[in-house]
Amino acid sequence: MKPITFKPLYMERIWGGRKLETIYARELPDPITPFGEAWEIADREDAQSIVDSGEFLGKSLHELWTIHREEIFGKNLPDSERFPLLIKILDSADDLSIQVHPPAEIAPKLGGEPKTEMWFIADREPGSKLYVGLKNGATRETFEQAIKNGTVADQVHAINPHKGDSIFIESGRLHAIGAGFLIHEIQQNSDTTYRVFDWNRTDSAGISRQLHVEQSLACIDFTDTEPEMDQLDSDILVTCPHFTTTLHHLAPGETITNSTPARFSIITVVSGSLETHTKGRTLLLPTGTPSLVATVPSSILQITL
């Protein structure tokens, strides 16, 4: 089978920008709107990836997962109603809110879905920061007081990552993406986010964004202090119960295909190109997909279950 590609779903965000256009040469839906997210692979009730070419043209990811699961994805897969991952590219022209996703043991009590994710830094502007975990000395008590005082930023740990770095954001980890990043995000199929602080911003009418303080406090891991970007000794960026992400650096003429022939994988061309698939493109490789050849030096993210 040939690689399957989908029409990206572009999400307007107040913190979004136009890097998908300038760096990945995407044709965005309009020339003005700040698009903060491109949902590359999505099987949500209200957001469906639709195949944009080939044998399955016009079919949704949900149809592929429910009707053609073994044919495309392989055997012994999670018995989930929907495809279990959500793959995004994020463009942050402004700071995102400080937020947290609920752990599995807490999410049902709050009416949400658990969400563990990882970030790969595809591009960054000088001085851009990620906010991850708490500063040493911060406690639940000091954090709650900071919420009342509007000084939560003083409690949160900041990191200055490099292009090509990655970090694992397990559910329960306090985090925010700062301004100036293009990030590949691999996550559980969930859209539950609890905002605990939004930098004291208001809109043109002086109204603050909705926060979820009570839910956030129930989810935050207050023992998670001053983490750093992941330190790796192999090409495997993350292995967790939900997904494995590997970074491949290919020279011209080198190839990539599914790491297990009888199982699918998802690949994103971070830089370079694979045959006709240029940088920024996300592909689903069905079982038995022939190898793809790098035409120039290329960096490829590969995601498996």
C-alpha cells in the first residue's frame, strides 16, 4: 500500500501565527488569521482527518480505523473506538496559558480525558522559553497564593530549549509553550486542557479568558520541580504506554519504512524530503508500505503504538 495523506485541520488560536506558511510552505485557509494548530492526524467527533488522495480519497480517519483497521493498521492494536493518537503542529506567536492535562486516575472525576504528550522543537526564535514544572521551593500552598495574587509566573520553571530538542509532558505536568516556537506535538487522543493562569491578559473588552483553577489544582504534580529537556542516548525520543516516537536522520538515498512490517506507523518530514513528500508533511504508512527514499538530508519523526 502507498502512504496515506490527510487534509490538515487548521485551528485559529489567539496565540497563533503564520509559521506553517513561512517555514513549511503551507497554503493556509486565509492570509490574515492566526493559526496556532494544524491537526495532522485527528479522529475526534468534532474534528476528522479526511484522506486527500489515493485509494481512500474522501474517507475519514475514523472510517479507516473502524472499517479497515487490520488492513491498514495491523493486528493486536488497542481496542479503542477512535484512533488513539492526535498529531499536531503548533505555531506559538504568543505565550500559551499555563495549563495541565488530567491524569487517567483523575480525568473521569472531572469529566475530562487523560492526555499525555510530547513536544519536538522544529524551530524557535532566539530567547523563546518553555514553561515546564515548578521552581524549586514552590508548593501547593505558595502556588494557590500566587493564583490569588496573579503571580503564578513566578512559581513556574522556564527552559530555553534548542532546535531539535524534545520533552515528555506526562499528564499532571504543569506546562506552557512560550512565544516563538514551531512544535510537533504527539499526544493521546484527548482535547482536555485546564488553564490555571493566562498571564493576567484580557481581551479588548477587558475580559479575562476562562480559567479552570479547581480542576488544575486537582491535576498538577507539585513534586515536579525544575525539569529539563529530555537527555537522550539514542534516536528514541519517547517510549511510553501510549506511543513511541523516534527521530531519524537520513542521508540522500537512505530509506525509511515501518519499523515492524505488519504494523503501521506515522511519519512527519521535519526537514528535507522523502520522494515527493516535502518538509512539514505527515504521512500514515499502512502495513507493508514500501520504503521511502530521502532525496536530500532529512529529519523524520516516526510514531508507533
